[in-house]
Amino acid sequence: MKSLSYLNKYLIKYKWRLLLGIVFIIGSNFFHVNMPLIVKDAVNQFDKNFDPENWLDLALSLGGIYILLSLGKGVFLFFTRQTIIIVSRYIEYDLKNEIYRQYQRLTYNFYKRNNTGDLMNRISEDVTKVRMYLGPGVMYTVNLVILFTFTIYAMINISGELTLYTLTPLPIMSFLVYKVSSRMNRQSERVQREQSKISTIVQESFSGITVLKAYGGEKRFQKNFDDSANTYLKKHMDLVKTNAFFMPTITFLIGISTILTIYLGGVLSFETQNSISEGDIVAFIFYVNMLTWPFASVGWVTSLVQRAAASQERINEFLKEEPEIKNNNYQPFNFDGKITFDNVSYTFESSGIEAIRNLSFEIKKGETLAILGRTGSGKSTVINLLMRQFDPIDGEIRIDDKPLPTVNIEEFRKQTGVVPQEVFLFSDSIRNNVKFGLSSDQNADDNDVKNVLKTAHVWHNIEEFKQGLDTVLGERGVNLSGGQKQRVSIARALIRKPKFLILDDCLSAVDTETEEIILGNIKDQIEKNTTLIVSHRVSSIRNADHILVLDNGRKIEEGSHEELLAKKGVYADMYTKQLLEDAEKSKEEE
Ligand SMILES: Nc1ncnc2c1ncn2[C@@H]1O[C@H](COP(=O)(O)OP(=O)(O)OP(=O)(O)O)[C@@H](O)[C@H]1O
Ligand SMILES: [Mg+2]
């Protein structure tokens, strides 16, 4: 339960609304508790001094009061919900924002450790469960306390002894409802888990439809779906069975209370020579019925609070997580152009793979460094370290001779344009995808967007789309080819006019000819600014000032294109092989 205390700050934030809600609850219960007294009056008056002349007047006046009381109760009930339930919605909104803000703060390793489903659940399902505690949970608890106080007072006024007898079954009901609710909650969680399994199957079969059809996977998927749907049905049937117990249990216990009231009320009435009237007994039956739902809600609310506590605990776990990478410097920063890696090593905790081992290199202002290496040799890891997605385990990275952790990382990232290896485009227009590259203090018009798309040599494709820059990508939108996506992603990096351009194998899906054109187009950018090009194709990097060859996280060769060729080592070997491949390809084309 301790985890829920985290929410107290929100309860305090909305304390006036909550207090107002409590006033409304008191108001509605005040009207409610007086209603049985009218009935009691009616029964007693018709019973004892029935006057055939006046009965209509009496009926009308008592009926009128009864209607007014229920009207008053209804109005206050309306305002109760308008305050307390609304507060729970406000807190839900605040909490979701808080969680999302935290998600934005957290870094690479956090996202590698946690899967998307968990991240989504925290912000949707768990928050919903917490809201149930804040809304109905708080409302019913306050309501119970107030209604109980009022009702017991009214009942004891009639007869203390009868009150004691008739209330005995109610705590038993609370306990039973608690048991049944907990069981129902457990079962509905199982149903939900099955439901999300079905969603995953269906979703994957839609997004992977091309693979599915190509491999004739329809039957396999159909079987998976059938199996899942079957389990779902079974789990749901369990829930329905428990559910079926719920109302009969309550009704049964109300019945027992009512019978007890009538029987014991009658006995007491005889014993005490009519100090308890028929009207009293009728009012008692009303009161017992009034107390039923609040007592049932004790059980329901208890299990609801337990679930909310478990959810809040999971949320708290995420909220108290500190980002591994923090900006330590908010001073203005102007990147001059020098990068240094000094004996840097990095091992991935999850796989134990030492991706970078004792790596040292330097990129001078305005220089272009190229990193070449086979797949898995650690090239992308170098870039992730440079962008401070994570910090090295050993060694130091320096930007303009300052240790990277002391640099204003937000500013450094702002002045850097990274084209990542895995292209990610948003389901948005091409224009907005390119403009995403602008930092908050930059602006661009359609002409600028067009220009960078031209530089990335993809404008001629986009021009042919009916909607041009407005073309929406992604689901329900246009599918770009792999090479087109890479080029839009290059345009996104270029539009921010970066002082430091990083290209991570981002020309792998275009042919060598297009590659040459693009590299020619950005020649100016590359020559003027510090650049890092990663590739496993010699053709993309041979013009670089300096080339590193990586293997298994280690630097095995370095030098300029010519120097490396003269060495006749790994680089020269790769170069000859790739030249041969290219020559063969062009022969085939002829
Ligand atoms: N998040 C991660 N967790 C664990 N191991 C990782 C992670 N990312 C990369 N690795 C491992 O680190 C090594 C270097 O990976 P990296 O992505 O840097 O290679 P690369 O040179 O960019 O390869 P490619 O040319 O295929 O892009 C690989 O063996 C890879 O399996
Ligand atoms: Mg890579």
C-alpha cells in the first residue's frame, strides 16, 4: 500500500475539489438517510390514525417530501461525481504526463532492458488501475463512512438492539465480496493477457503480410490464432462463472438481513410492548438495504486498492529510475570541430560482447574520418558512444579537448547531424520528416526542404508523387523504397546544417553510381566540416582524409587510401575484392 503514497502530492494538489466532493457526499447522504423516515411516518400514520377524509392530502404531502428528498440526493450525487471522478481524471492526466516526461529523459540502456509492451502498459493499463483507486475508490470509501455514520445514528435512534442484530451479516458480505472481486480481478487479468496475445498475432500478421504470403504462412497463423482464441474463450468462461456468483451472493445476504429485520423486529416489538412500530421495521428494512451496497463496496474497493498499489509500484519503479546519461553543463557551447577517442573500450552488459577495445583516434577540425569494418566490428557502437547514448567503460572521449561528459550534450547533439544505419521515418508527411531535423531555433521553408532533398538525390522521386512533399509515409501512406528512405533520412540530417556530420552506412541501399552523386552533392558540407563516415564499402570512403579499419572492436589498420593500399593489408584486400565485384556487376549490366 506504501506505493500509493506517491500519489499524495496529487491529492494535495486537488485538495479543494476533493473537499468540495466530500461536502457533496455529506449532502446527498443527508437527503438519502431521511427518506426511510418518511416511509416510516407514512406506515405509522396510515396504521394508527387512518382518516378516510384526509388520506389523499397525507399521501400527497408525504409523497411530495419523498420526491424532494430524492431530488436533493440526486443533485448532490451528480455534483459528487462531477468533483471526485473529475479529480481522478485530472490526476490520470498528470500522471501520464509525468511518466511520459520520464520516458523522454531515460536513455539507451533503459530501452534495451525494457520491452515496448511493458513501457506501454505502465502508461496505459497501470495508470487506469491507479485511477480506479483515486476515483471510485476514494468516492465509495468516503461515501461508506458518511452513510454508515448517518444510517447507524438513525437506526440506533429507533432501536440499538435491532441495529446490532440486523447488521451482523453485512461484514460477512464485505468479506465475501472482497474474495469474489479478487478472484474476478485475477481472472480478468488472465483474460487481458490472452487478449494481448491475440492482438500481437493479428498485428504481426498484418505488418508481416508480405512475408506471410510469400512463405505460405496463412495456415500456421490461422492455427496460432485459433489456439489463442480458444484459450481466451476458456479464461473468459472462468471469469463469467465467478461473475455469476457475485450478484446472487449479495442478494442472498440482503435477503437474510431483511428476514432478520422483520423477524427480530417483530419479536422485539412484542417483547417491548410496541415501542417498535411497524413503521420502524419498514424503515429498518430500507436502512439495511441502503447499507448493502456500501458494505459490498468495502470488499470491492479493497481489491481495487490492492491492484492499484501493485500498479503504482510498477510505475514508481520507472519513475525513480535515473537516466544513465545526464547533461552536466548548460553553458552555451560552440563545436569547433575536434574529436578524440583515447583508449576507449565498451562492453555491452546484456550480451557481454566487448564491442570496442582500446580504440584511439582523432578527427581534426574540418577533417573527414572514415571507419571501415565487417559487420559487427563495432562501427555503430563508436557513433553511439560519440553521441553519448552510453558512456565508455574505459578510456575517454573528448570534444574540442574537453571530456565528453563535461560538454553540454544537448548543444553538441544540436550541432551534429547523424544519419543512423537503421532509417526511421515517422508516419507523417515527407516535409515534416525532413523538418524533424531542424533544431528548435531553426526554420526552413519548402524551398529549403526541396534543396536538401535534391542534395540527397531523392527529389526527382518525390516530385513524381501526386502529393509531393505532402506525401504521407508509413501505414496507410506511401511506401518508400529502402534507398529512398535512406536518402530522406540524409536530407533530415542536412537540413540542420550540421557542424559535424555522421553517416552510418547510410548509402548501403543505393547503387554505387547514386552513392557517387550524393557524395559529390555533399562534398561542400564534408570539406568544410568535421565528418565521420562509416561503411563497409571502400567506394564510399576512399576520399576520406583518414581511414580506420576495425575488426572485432579493435583498430587493425589506419591511414589514407593510398597509404593503406600500399600496405597491402586487409584494406587493400577488401578494395581489390570490391573492385572485382563492381566490375563483374557492370559487365552483367552490359
Ligand atoms: N544493444 C546491444 N546489446 C548487446 N550487444 C550489442 C548491442 N548492440 C551491438 N551489440 C554487439 O556489439 C557488436 C558491435 O556492434 P555494432 O552495431 O557496433 O557493429 P557494426 O560494426 O555497426 O556492424 P554493421 O556493419 O552490421 O552495422 C556486435 O557484435 C553486436 O552484436
Ligand atoms: Mg552498424
